[in-house]
Amino acid sequence: MKKNFLIIITIFSFGSSTFAQTANTTIVTNLSAERFKAIIENDKEGLIIDLRTTDEINKGFIKGAVQLDFLAKDSEKQIDKLDKNKTYYIYCASGGRSGDAAEYMEKHGFKRVYNLEKGFSDWAKKGFPVEKK
């Protein structure tokens, strides 16, 4: 009887700690350009963040995106100012910077981050809408 009780307590403890860990875990999802486009079209609450430099953005950007130059010295401070409970759609030129930003956001407790896997170059190559200033 004691042995069964200990097994039940162990299972319950493990399940509770697993739930507690997953409840506070960041969800970072890498998306293809097609999936990224479909999701941002249907999410009016999320924020699209373009992590490229001003020179890169001047060549075109995804409609509704705000710039946060990930190469700027204060980029991590800028990210830290964001609401960690919001949903963020991030992209850069080819996926490297946005991958690094997603990792940073994950480590700093952001809840939902969607990364455009191959970046803006793949978006544009597929003929998806591009805005210009």
C-alpha cells in the first residue's frame, strides 16, 4: 500500500512540475513564408517586427511591420521594452537575425514568437506583397 501511494505521489509531482514548466514556456514557431502570410492576415492583435536595417527596409517591407534594427547597439533593450504577453511576428533578411532574436525573446520570457524562417528575401521571392516608403 505504501509503495502504491509513493508511486502515485511521484507521478502526480512529476505531472505538476511538467505543467508548471510548460505553462511559463515561450512558444517560438518557425514558419514558411506561406504560413507566416496566412497567420498575420488573420491576427489583428499581434505585432510584426522587421529586424533589418533602415537601408534594407528602404528596399521594401511587409505591410504593418515596425522596425527594430537588431544590429543596433540597443536592440536588446528595445526588445526588453515589449509586452512579453503579446504575439510577435519577426523577420529579417534571410532568417539569421530573426532566429537570434527569437532565441533572445525565448530566454527572456516572451510567450508567443513567430519567426519567418527564410526571411524577407523568401517572402519577396514568392511574390507576396511588399510595401515601400
